[in-house]
Amino acid sequence: MKVFDEVGQGTINAFAYAGGIAELLADAMRYIAALRIRVRETLDQSYLLGVQSVSIVILTSLFTGMVFSLESAVQAVEYGVGNLVGGAVAFTTARELGPMLSAVVVAGRTGAAIAAELGSMVVTEQIEALQSLGLSPTRMLVVPRLLALVIMLPLLTILADVVSIIGGMLVAGAYAHISQESFIASARSALPFGDVLKGLFKSAVFGVIIAMIGSYQGLQTRGGAAGVGKATTGAVVTSIILIFMFNFALSYILYGGH
Amino acid sequence: MALWAQLDDVCVRYGPKIVMQNLTLDVVEGAITCIIGLSGAGKSTILRLLNGLKKPDTGRVFVRGNDITDMRERDLIDLRRTIGFAFQFSALFDSLTIGENVALPLREHTKMPDAEIRKLVSETLESVGLAHVEDRYPSELSGGMVKRAGFARAVVTNPQAVLYDEPTTGLDPIITHVLTDTIVKLRRRLNGTAVVVSHDLESIFQMADYIAMLFEGAIVAYGTVDEIKRSPNPIVQQFLQGSEVGPIPI
Ligand SMILES: Nc1ncnc2c1ncn2[C@@H]1O[C@H](COP(=O)(O)OP(=O)(O)OP(=O)(O)O)[C@@H](O)[C@H]1O
Ligand SMILES: [Mg+2]
């Protein structure tokens, strides 16, 4: 049966893929644990991968906070609970929207960039050149990108949280005449600080996902420029799907349905 | 005669395509072994087998008596520090300048002070006829210049063995002569081993201690320059004469 063959092959491929990622991550952790880290390259990557995502994170989170507030504020005021809007916006943003939005945006921008860069290094034999010089591509290329994303994505998430809440506050003021004081007071009382930290923890995990999928897909590139294109799209699609799946699992574990 | 490396009964396939079949080759230590053969015969693949960049499907690869066939990547990485590799298409890091490319193995593997690294890098570049290009990027140089920079990167650490993949292809006759000379000098200075893949018969005859001819997945002839020149094998003779008539299908 062709269908079963394909499903079977798909399952085998999925396991091989997961195995490959795990192996690459283990290799990277070994260098990190041994503190064999290229600090300069890590800082460069943090700048490239993180700082350059700032404007796009600001824009997407601003408008998301605004639309969320728009949808909820008018109705909340109608039902006489306008004083809860700030809480609703802050709560959802810090726990879910901020980490997810920044991760998806960075996956599209940075995950793609990592896969494309490493992929073209494969097809131009630069990866083999590293290996032939006795240098590990994991240490030279993957570890700096991994660390850069694990550091920068939570920072970008803080930014996304703040901008999104400000956007929500402006819209709540303009459309539902909810004062900034009551918005902030509501946000403060509804959002435990622990939840902010848990949101940031999730985004660190998303950083690992984006860096590892981008690196792995890039390093697995075969077959010229077309292969690089495939690796790049593959990296973005796979990491976004994984971010959604991990987000659900982590929310379930961290917040336990509360 | 001590051996630097040995390919023992090696088979290599890419998908359905069989590239090497039961190939056996001895690489003599302290000598220059040249590998000749048609385009696509698998010459680059032989070099990749010798430093573990490619694993054979069956058969064994030995380097200095150690079986590297199943060696883990992290051990291979250490082994490769002792083997220079000049790639066919240079494979320079395009995010680094020429100077940084050549300096990279020194920066990563030695504690040499920066000033000394700079000096050694510019000396090595000069020895391949490249002066004052340290600050340029690979994309700003001609194909032949990039090729020579790749050559410099492969030899800058004075490795015990160097694998050269078509070091002179596409270069002008003067630079070809300079590089051929450099390969010989380098081998002498370190009493090291060199494996050179080339189509350039003139420079092969100049530098080779041994020549191996690769044809249809196996070594069909092996010997000194004179032995190869006088080889009765019609495949070898057709190749050396560049003739269209003979056993080699076109
Ligand atoms: N990554 C690969 N995937 C599929 N086939 C490959 C791959 N690398 C090499 N081959 C095939 O293996 C054969 C040997 O390749 P190799 O590069 O070793 O040849 P070569 O003798 O160096 O050729 P040239 O003189 O043109 O450089 C070729 O027919 C090539 O098509
Ligand atoms: Mg080749």
C-alpha cells in the first residue's frame, strides 16, 4: 500500500530529523559546558540576529496590543468592567502573545537567515573547509547563534510585552476612555510577576528551537542554490510549527491551566 | 617505505552511482603522490576519504596506521589539524577577509601573538604570489587569486601532510610554476607528505614521486614518473597523450 509506505517513510524521516537535531544540540551543549565559546562571534550574532529584529518586533506587537484592546475594551466598558481591560491585555500579552509574536517574527527573519547562511556555506564547501582546518562547525557557527538567540529572544519578548501593553493602553484610552492609571493598576493586579518570567522562559526555549532548526536545516543542505532555498523555507515552516506546539505544552506545564 | 595513509578495498557510492569499487591505494610518507584521472573519476573524493570528510560505504581508511573509518567527528576534527586541505574551488570563508581566512587556523590552534600571525600570514601569501591582499574579501579577487589564497590557508600551519585538489588548474604558467615549486619545497622542509590531484601533466612530472591513475572506480596504474610514462597500459597512454582513440570511452 503506497499510503502506508509513505506514512512509514514519513515517520522514519521524522525520527531521523529529531535524532539529528538532538545530536547537534548535544554537541553544542558539550562546547557550552566546556566554556569553549567564541565570545566575539556570539556578540556579533546577538547584534545581527537580535538587534536587527527590534523594529519588526515593535511594529507587530504594537498593532497586536492595539487590536486586542480594541476588541475587548469597548465591550468591557459596555458590560461595566472597563477596569479589567488593562489586566486582560497584560495577562495575555506577558503569558502568550509576547513570547509567541516575537518568536514567530524572529523565526521568519532570523531562522531563515541562519539556514540560508549555513546552507550556502555547505554548497560552497565552506563547512568542509572548517572541518578540514580542524574546526568544528558546531563550535564555530552553531553555538554562537544558539547563545545569541537564547539571550536575545527573551529581551525582544520584554520589548514586545511592553510595546504591546502600551499599544493596548493607548487604544483603551482613545476608544473606551479608560484612563492610563486604571489601565496600569488593573494590569498590575492581574499579572503576577512569576508569569512574566515564565513567559520569558518560554521565549528562551523558542530561541533554542529557532537556532537549532535553522542551523540543522542549513547544515543538511544538499544541491546548490535550490537546496539553500528549500532549507530556508523548511527551517521557517518547521520552527513555527514547533513553536506553536511547544507553546501549548509549556503553557500547560508552567501555568497548569490557571 | 613507511605509509602515511592507506585506502583498503574502498567502495563509495552516491545514490545508485558507484564512484569507487574495491579501490586500494597506498600513500607513501614523505613523498608527493599525484592522482590523475578523468573529470568525475573520483579524485576529489579520494582526498575527502583521506581526511575523513567522506566515509566509504565499505572498506577501510588508515592514516598513520590509525583506522579512521569509524572515527567520531570530534576525533576526526583533531586529526585534521595535522592535514592541510587545499580545495578545488578554494572554499574561502566569504565573511572573512583574505588575511583572516589564512590566519584562522593559527588563531584557533596556536597561542601565537597577533603580530607574529600577521607576519606569517603575509609571508605565506607572498610565497604564493599574493601581496597586499590581506584586507580584501574573497569576492573582490579573481578566481586565480582566490585559489592561491586557499592554498596559503592550507599550508600556513605547516601541516605534516597536505592534500591539494587541482592546485594549478586555471592559473597562468608562471604562477603554476611557483605553486609547483612551493609544493615541493614545503614537502621537503617538513619532510611531510603531499597528495596532489591534478590534470596538469607537466607540473605532475616535475613534482611527483609517485603517480596513481584512477579510472572507473579503481587505481589502474601506480608507479614513479618514469614507470607511468613507460606504462604499457593503453588507458594510461591514452590519458597521457590526450588522444581520442583508445580504451577510454568519450
Ligand atoms: N555530493 C555528491 N552527490 C552526488 N554525487 C556526487 C557527489 N560528489 C561527487 N559526486 C559524484 O562522484 C563522482 C566523483 O566526483 P569527484 O568530485 O570526486 O570527481 P573528480 O575526479 O574530482 O572530478 P573533477 O576532475 O571534475 O574535479 C562524480 O561523478 C560526481 O558526480
Ligand atoms: Mg575534483
